[in-house]
Amino acid sequence: MARTAKRYKKNTEKKIPGIPVCMAAIYARLSVDNDEKKSESIETQVTLIKEFI
């Protein structure tokens, strides 16, 4: 059986009048490099995106 309790939960975030609220998602992916380059970890990517947002 699917869980539905959270679906009906009311949004309790306080909105400040005059400031628009936008939803955003973070997309990070791990690539495999064949040429021995050090690739960015998932944690590093998420941290950088959060700082940008």
C-alpha cells in the first residue's frame, strides 16, 4: 500500500510578501573518466550547486 500521509500535509513554510518563492532541483552525476583525471565527487557537486543557489 502506498504512503499518502505526506501528500496531504500542509505547507508550513512562511512566505515573505513581495519575495517570490521558486522551487529548484539539484542534478549531479558521476562520470567515469578513462584518462586518469580526478573527477568531482557527488558531494562536491551538490555543495557547489547549493552555494550557487
